Amino acid sequence: MNLAVGKETLEVVQVGPDSVWVVNNDTGVATRLPTDTLKPDRTERHPDAKGQLDLTTGGGETYTVDHRNGRLRKLDGKRGQPGEVTTPPVTAAVVDSKGTAWALSVTNGELLEIDGTTVKGRQRVTEPGESAALTLVSDLPVVYRQATGQAALHDAGGLRRQVDLGARDGLVSQPGTASPVVAVVVPSTGVLTTGDFNSRQARNIRLPGRAGHTFAAPVVHHGRVYVPDFTDLQVLIADLATGEVRAEKVPSPSNEFQLTVRDERVWVNDPQSTVTLTFDASGKKTSIDTSGEGGPSDKPLPTPTPTVQQDEQPPPARPVTPVTTAPRVSRPSAAPTPKDEVVPDVVGKPREQACARLRPKFRCLAVAESGEDAQGDTGVVLATDPPAGTRAARGSAVTVRYRGPVTVPAVVGVPAAQACEAVLKARLKCAQSAEGLAKAATQVGVVTKQDPKPDTPAATGTTVTVVSPAQVEVGSLQGRPVAEACAAVQQAGLACAQQEAGRGAPTGVVQTQTPAAGAGLAPGGTVTVTYLGEPLVPNLVGQAPDAACALLRQEALECAPNDNEITLDLNKVIKQDPPPGGRLAAGTKVTYTYESTAPTDLLRYKAPAPGRANFISPGGAGPAGWSSQSTLGKVYQPDQVNSVPGLVPIYRFSCQKAAQCHEPGSYYFSPGAGEHAGFVAEGPAFACFSDKPAGTKELFALMNGEGTWVWAVPGSFEYNHFKSTGFGGREFRICNIW
């Protein structure tokens, strides 16, 4: 099947990896070709739309705009069936990467959001009948108002950003740039203007010697703007970083060429030429000679390009521009001289009333004045051009300058009072609302959200509600160390009060808090935290050991008993470490010292007369026939020697040979275990103190001249009696006893 013959031109658009659409601009026939077979599987015929059928695609969806009648038709895609979209007359359409179509109706001044064949949303973007163009920037629709030189970025929610380019009656850049930059070339001045929607700044780049040239829609690509100049048959390349402009000659036998972007490259193509130019991302040019691939007349265009349109004098309409290899600019024919009329005074009237007053004698071209210097209320006419009372040709345009909408300032993150100042300065009303809780006192009264959103156009006097928190949120403190918890409270701008709720473990950790976590407090408000304090060391002296341990455990302290005290006050705490009254960490051991080992009476016995020998025994009976005399004090059993500090064993010896110990059957007691002459060792007899602890007394051994031993405590009756009856010629201290 032949898609074109002779010098008919084709526009080729790849919808996806599996199909392309080819439009014959000279016959109005659109044909779909599967990429695997390249055999037509669907054809749509619009023979009356020759040269006026635009094809646009994106996100797998394809649409056509018929500029004869402004009809929008879906050709292909996954969002519903093909068919005509019911809309007002459409002058332009673009499709974003998600497959959503955006169409501009100049008749109604509306931007239409389209899903499949259904109109999902409408936005008023211009005055009805006002000349405007549509493109895509950063995958969002941009409306360029040619009469005001303004470019506005929209989304489904409405106006997002607006840049005042100051470039009127220009040609806006083609759809598809990923950067936030829109470009407009003004043929009458030869000036290229770019606007950045992020910074909202505009910049002018003069194209030297090009004023009055014929241009087409520029292309923004990788930091450069490519401008087709049909007068000199050149592509002008402006570097956005430096502002420098260079020119590249285009081999164009037909004096027409097309500028498109495909595969990350800019393509310059004249179907009548055997040479195609291409520019890579760095702006480097490559020439491709296609002379060996068939005649140039049937070479398809590399990618779709919107037809360039210029607005004519009334009534507003799109010029009939054939879609060929390059845009063709229609030029208006001469018109008869119209009759003059007096421009009426419409200053101070609402814009709609002013335009109604001007019609039908004049066309009303409404231009919004914005900025801080603009006067009056939104929609009220400030001035006209020509001014009231002057004469102008009937049917000519009268520019009506009116107070446009103000831009809602961005006040999130600003103190509410300061935010309201900014709102009032913008000639809007401010309403404050308290909502939510701040993380810190410094954020109380700071705006967290606003309605309307920042940058939203609004009429003067519109109320902007600013929302800010009035209280500080109380954080969760339970389980945190008291010092750490109070530091967090104070850092949030609140006061912290600590209350001890008893003593125990875990010590110093928040048990409860008031108010609870998540509650709100005014800045400086008090948060009370309770905690268990460090245990207080109780007084244990005089307590029984078990009672002392019970007191310690009540205070969450550990018991460390020490049954090793020298005292007769048994089973009673004598001392403790540390002393009472101090604070300790829970679980700390407290040592308390007492004695549980009881001493035994040390009894003295006397040998039968005439013997004078003595015998001493810890609580036991004396030798048979010996008489009980007195109790010398208290000592310990031999097996208790390790139970009380300072005890030593006292050994007993018995006399067996009269020749050596004088009085057979007598006894000798000594701290030394070695045998003595004439005496036989019988083992430990009792235990007493080697030192002299407080409260004890010395036990002495005394011997008379005949070698007989007795025992007594110095100063006692026995001791004095023995000293007076011949004992004491030899005496020594054995130990100390109670």
C-alpha cells in the first residue's frame, strides 16, 4: 500500500514499541502500521482536513485535532475506545507521559483535561476568544497568552506557577521538554525569551539581525534552545547557560524544514533534501546523507511536530497551515479600512461589564495587571488602550487592563502574626486557626498549613486561613531516666517537676507523668514526673540480725551479715557499714556486724588436801574428788576457736612424775602446744583471746616454790589469796577472758 505519492508529505508518530501512525498531510489520511509487519491495519480518512490535521501522542495514547472545526478525536490507546471527544472547539492538544490529554479551547478560554474520550476537568485559563498556545513543560500543560506575554503552568488541581515573560505575539516552544523552561520567540523583535517555572525568572536573548524573520516553534533540549529561522534557512542555537547564539545552515531545497526531537537528539529535516541534520545532547552537529535510500519525496518525517499557528485579526481563528516538513506561516490579506468609533469609559467597572460595553463595536482584549504595585480590586478595570474618548477603528481591539488575581503568599513555617502581615500586604484577608500540637515551644504559633495553598491565584479580599499549633505536645517520658526526661521536657520549652514516689528499683527512672504523653501544654507549662528514689540506709544497731536484714530489704538494699564481733551482747547488731541516713543505689549491700557464738563459764576446781593444785574447765566438771571453787570468767569451747576473732586455743597438761612436777595429778595450762618437763599434753582445753579486747580481763598462771600451778584474774579475791599464800614467785598471762 502506498502511503504517499509524488511530493506528498508524511508525518510519522511512534505511539509505542508496537505501532506507529502515519498522517498524509496532503490527503488527510491517517494510517496505523504495526512495527513488526509495517502493513496497515487501520485507516482513518479526513479528506476535507488536508493540511489541517495535527497528530499528538503520549503515554500510549494518540489524538488528532482537526483545525477546520476544532474537533478532537482519539485514534488509539488503552484508555477506552477510539472516537470523538465532546469538547468546545479545540485549537491545540498535547498528551503527557501518563496518557492524559490536555486540550485548549480558545473559544471558551478553557484548558480541558481528558481521559480517553471523557473530559475529566475544566479550567478557565484565558479570556474567551483570547489568542493563546498550548505546550508541555516538565510533563505538565503550559498555556502561553500571546497578548499578555504570560506563561502559566497547570495541573489537574489548577494553576501551579506563572511566569511573566513580557514576550507578546510570540511562538511558544514545542511540547516535551523535561526541564522547567519554556521558550518564546517573537518574530517582530527577533528576541528569544525563556522562563524558568522553578525560579519564576525570565531572560531575554537577542537573535542578532533576525527582527522580522519568519520563525517556527523552538525546541528546548539539554540546556539549549533551537529556533528554526525560515528567512535565512538556519537553525539558531541559544545556550541557556551563557546566552551565546550560533547559527547552522539548513540544506533546504523547498525553503521549508521541520525541527523535532527524537532519541535524545534534535533533528532538522526537509523532505525534499537528501541531507538531514541532527544535534546530540552537547549540541554537536552531525549531517546524514540519505541520497542512497530512495527519493527524498517519500522520506517520512522523523517525529511529529505541531503546526505553527499565528493569530490573525478578528474573528480569532487558526490560519490554514498545511502540515508538511516545516511549519508554514499564513499571512493575513489586506482588509478594507473600517469605520472609526469612540472608545467608551469603562475604567472602574468589572471586567465582564467593561467588555460587554465595548462589544460589538470593539474587540475586548482583557489583560490582567498583577504585582504589588497593581491597584484596585480583582476584576476591576484600571485603564484602556486606546483610552476612553479617543476614536478607533470599528472591530479593532481595545486592551482592557484590569486588576488580576493576587498570588497567595507562602507562609508555612512563618510565625502566624508575620504570616498575616504578608497575607494582608497581598490585599487578602487573614484568618488564624489553632490546630495540632508543636514539638517545641519555638514552634507554637508557627504556621503549619494554609488554605488556599501558596502561589494560588485569588481575588483581592479572599480569606487565607493560616493554621498553627497553640500548645506543645508532651512527649513520652515513662521508663526514661529522670534527668534525661526533664532535659527533653525543658528542651521542648516546658518546665519539669520531679516527685519521689517512694524508694526502690529501678532508681531514678520515670514511673508516671502528668499530663500524659500526647497531651498539649502552653509553652512554659509544667510536666510532673514521679520516680523511685535511692534507698535510705536504716539504723540497724541494736537490731537482731534477721530484723536488720528485713529493714534493708524494705529499702531495696542487700543484706551482708558479718557474724564476727567480739562481744557478749549476742545476736544484736553492734555496728554497720555504711552508717545510717545515707542514700545508696538500689541493690547495694549493707554490712551489719554481730556475734552469735556464746562463751562458757570457766570453772576453777581444787585438788583434795593436802594438795594445792588447781584445775580449770569450760563449763565441765573437775577431776574426781576435786572441789568446785569459783567461776573465773567466760571462755569458749576449743572447737569455737574460729567463731570469734582473736581466739587462741589453750592447751592442758597433767603432771605424771613427782620428781619433775612435784605434785602428781596437778595440771598446767598454756597457749603453747609443746610438752613441758614432767607434764603430759592432753590437747586443747578451751579458747580465749590472745589480745585484750575491751570488756575482757587477763587470766594469769601463778606457781609457788613447790612447783604447783594455780589460775586467777589479777585483782580478784583468788589472785590476792594466792599471792598471799606463796604463789606468784613465777607468774604469766595466759590470755584474756570475759
